[in-house]
Amino acid sequence: MSSIIKKFICITAVAVMFSACAKIPQEIISPSLSLKAGAADEAGMVSLNFTGGLKNDNDSTVFLNVKGEVAVMDSNNNPILLVPFDLPSILPFETGIVQVRMEKDRGELEPLMKEMGIDFDGLVKNGESANRFPDENKVVLKNLSLEKKGIVEILEGKMK
């Protein structure tokens, strides 16, 4: 066997080994919530924005079709908010930004507002938004699914 073929086999084996052992995100980093009462014609509605990050700590693995839910837990570890998300890709050493806007009924968000110390009537009266940074220990990543692909494989596909 020629030395070029041996080198190619070794490089391919190493790439497969590293992509098979890729570290998958376990948590949402820097979560934040913003709530704003709806306009007068949307009485009782609340606009909620969730933002957080999913970090890809791998040096050679790309995450594709990333889907899951972020659960915000109360003090008893019960979910009080589920935020579904999907991201097309997260490159190596990149943080994918999960940014979701939802419209919810006040009743659905009452437990969250209570847990975060948000007064809904104050939101309506002042026309302001409430911004909170929940404790990262109370923000849980659930039902995460993704495809792993080596960066070399993706780059080779782009060059063809």
C-alpha cells in the first residue's frame, strides 16, 4: 500500500473517531426572558421572548437540524414553561442562538410570572416589558435531537 493511502486511511479513522465521540450540548447558556402585555385589543395576552445559547464545544463536528425544548422549572422542579426550538446548524466552537417569540394567554404564564416576580397588572398599566435572567439551574434542555457531521465532510461537499 502506498504511503498516501495509509495517510488517508489514518486521517479518515481519526476523523470518524472524533465525530463519533462528539460532545453534545447539555444546557442552555445565558437564558433570558422578556414579557410584555398585549395591546388593548389583545387583552390578557402576553408576548414572551426567550433567548439562550447552545454551545458546540467540538473542534471538528457540526450539529445539523438541531431541535428540542427548553423547560423553565419552578422551585419544586416542575416545568412552568416549555419553549420548542429548532436551529439549522451549529458550527464547531460556535454558540447557536435559540431565540423564540411566543404569544400566550395570561393564565398560561401565571406560574412563570409568579416565579419570576412579575406583576401582570403593572405590565399593562405601564406598557413596559419585564426582562428576567432565570437561574441557569432552573432552565433545562429537553428532547434534544440533532445530526452530527464532520466539518471536513461538509467542506468537501461544498467544494464539489
